[in-house]
Amino acid sequence: MNPTGEPVVSIRDLRMSYGSKEVLRGINLEIQRGQVIGYIGPNGAGKSTTVKILLGILDGYQGEVKVFGEDISSGSIEYKKRIGYVPETADVYESLTAQEYLTFVGELCGMDHDAADGKAKRLMSLFSIGEGYSARISSFSKGMKQKLLIIASLLHNPDILFFDEPLSGLDANSVMVFKEVLSELSAQGKTIFYSSHIMEVVEKISDRIIILNGGRIMADGTFDELKEQCSEGSLEEIFNQLTGFDQYRDIANEFISVLKE
């Protein structure tokens, strides 16, 4: 899809500190409608902080952040109803049934209860966990909980989606379904932020890749553009080159040496 018009996300000189530690050091980004963004970086690079600011979970930042053309510092929360989010680790209300949880999430996002109920039941069935709709979430496996979180993020048909390691715990068939869903959503004009340490997936699904390191953007472009900037071939190799982690083979060899002792 060719993105046009006003960016759905606009970030200008975004800075964030926790005490004396500066986590974001001047992030500048414009994200267009329909883009699939691979948003990656080593632990502590500032990925989660950026996303939490966009979600309105964190404040105290410096700079300008606009979502759907509106400065989020205005205090409005209406834009949040147009966002879906799957965090890397999530606390789910396990005492609730899947039905109770999903209809609750749907109503929070402005859906009618009956509409959310019918839609949630159908989506769970399509994701092969329909039999658990009336069961308590505490009885779910890790994979079932992950599917539930994905459904909760998509239920209200949001315009921007943030996925942080969304494939965790999913079986091979569900991974294929999810990747196809992402492709279709992008074609419909949905904007997707995809964060993962599985570089092969990021490389395949993203039409734009942003690499963060130390609170700064180290690279921003298509996979082919990143390959032109670097001497390496795969995204994993480009990532390691740009973030300075080139000792992985030495560490692995030392690890094996210790095992042999």
C-alpha cells in the first residue's frame, strides 16, 4: 500500500528520562497509514518506552507526540479507542472467563456488549480456542492466553496496532493465520508496529524497519535500504552490526568450552 496524507503518528525530538538515566534521546518519526513497522532494538533501547508514551501510559516526556494529528499531551483519551496493543508480558484477569474479559475490553473501547460478545466468540472459534469461551482464563495454556490477548487487541477493529513478541507460545498453524491477518490489516490501511527478537519474522513482514539503540534511531528504511547501508546480509547481521553486538560467536564458543569442562 502507498501511504499518503497526514501521518497517523508524528514524533518530534522525543526525550524521556528515569531519574538521571536518559532512555530516549531525541526520537523523530513520522508513520503513515498502512505501514508495517518493524520496531526493534536490544533490551533497554527504548522501544517499550516509546510505545507506552504513544499509548498514554507514560507521561513526563519532552518533545511532541501526535497520534491521528492530535497532540496526546492535550489529555484526550478518545484516540486510545483506535489503538490495539499486545505487550510482551501482560497481566490478564485470570479469574474472569474469556467471554467476560473480551466483552469488558470491547466495552472499554466503545463497543456494544452484545456486539463484542458475538464478535469475540467467532474470533476465538477462528483461532481454534472457541471451546474455552466460557472457561476461566486461569485454565488456559500459554498459547491460549496469547491468542486471547491478540483477539482483545483486534476486537474493536483499531487503526493502529502495537505487537510486542506476539507469536510467543503460538503453534505453527496459528502463526500462519496471524501473519496473514497482519497482511490483510495492512492492506486495509491499518498501521502496525511489530517488535520482536525473531529477526527472520521482522524481515519478512515489515515494509519499514526502525532500529533503536541507546535511545536513538540507528536505522530507518526498508530491508533493502538497510542492506545498502550495511555490509551484512540478513536483518540479524545488520542488527548486530548497527547495535555493536559482534561478539556473539566468541561468546557462544566460550559457552561450549565451559560445557565441555
